Amino acid sequence: MAAKNNSSINATQNTPTPHNAAKKGQIAKTVLMPGDPERAEWIAKTFLSGAKMVTDVRGMKGFTGKFNSKPVTVMGSGMGAGSAGIYMYELYNYYDVDAIIRIGTCGSLQKEVKAGDMIFAMTASTDTNYEYQYGLEGHFSPAANFELLQKAAAFAEEKKYRFHAGPIFSSDFFSKYNAMGDKAWKSWARMGALAQDMETYCLYCQAAYAKKKAFSIITSTFNKVTNAQVPLDAKTLSPMVQTALSLV
């Protein structure tokens, strides 16, 4: 499908959408997007003031509240590009969102990226055919918004949070269930990918297409090299959330 002019999309589409029950004005200009809708609810109740649920279509909960008096929405994306890409597209093109910040989990592919560390995805590669829809005569390599990356790095350094910045790899396959086994991730690790997730590539593509901002902060919960892992609890996830909120 060839890319269309975004101005015509915004002029003809209405809200709510098939996948988002929020009315116009109920979604903030900045959206934090974990994969898990239950995690979105935890973030909203823990970190935002006056948070109210604005959508729960297909159980994909979204909440809008304030952080330091600034409006912010936190909404689940589901797993993989097929799910996340739909919600991201609608947020950018129907709700006029300026920036989506992914806050998810991943498996780290390098020994030095320890379980519990944050990864700031500068670029994302993929084993999917997601770029096909843009009608490109080649392969697209999407990247993070530099302003958001720069601010996140400064905040993390100030707070002394462990983080790494570099390329990551987004896949359609959960690494533990890939029939190719270790070969599937080791080839990407050899090329320098710091971690594997499932949604960053589609986020960066959607942002580029909509001419909007995107940034992916992912926390390693499992290291594929050492097999070390950390629990999915508040201690593990809070640095990532706090870093994302510093960008609002």
C-alpha cells in the first residue's frame, strides 16, 4: 500500500475509532505505551494524578491523567506489530498525538546488558515485512527521535539508572518459541543488537509515516547470554517509567 498524504487522513477520520473508545480531547499529546494493559493501569494509578480510563476496547486499557501538572496518556499496545501498529496509527493520525514513548520489556542479547538494565533504542531492525506497506524500493531503517533520546539519557545519568543506547531487533517471534532456536537471536547479536522486542520497529515506522515523534525505552528482564533474569515488579520497571515521564 503506497503512503498517503496525512493531511487528508486527519481531515476525514473521526473519533472514537474502531479500536479506541476515547473521544477527541481525551488523549494527551504524549502517550506512554507499555504492551500490557494491566501495566498501563498500574502506571496510571501509581504515577499519575486524576487518572481516568478513556478506552478499553478489546481490553486494551488507556488512561489519561497528569504528571507534574502536564497531561499524559498511558495505554497498552498488545504484543507484536500487528496489534501495536493499529493503536499507534490511530493515536498519531486520528487523535493527533505528538509523541509515543514505548515502555516495554525485552530480552538482552549482549552480556554487558544485564537483566534489569534499560535500553534506549536508537534504531530498530526487524525480521518482519512491516515496511512493505510504505511502497519503498529498499529496506527502511527507522530511528528514535533524538530530542527524546537526549533528554532520557540526561535524566538516567542524573538518577544513576543503568542504561545502554544502541540498535535493537524487533521480531514477530517470542525468542523462546522460535523454531530456529538460538540461531534466531545470535545472528542479530553478532551485528550488535542490544536486545530483542516485538514492537519498536513498527512504532518508529508509524512515527516516520505520520511525521511525529517516537522513542522506545525497554527494560531487559532476561539476558539470553547469561540466562540471568529479574522479576517483573515495581523495582524493575519504575526506572523506565520515571525516565519516560521525565520526557512529558
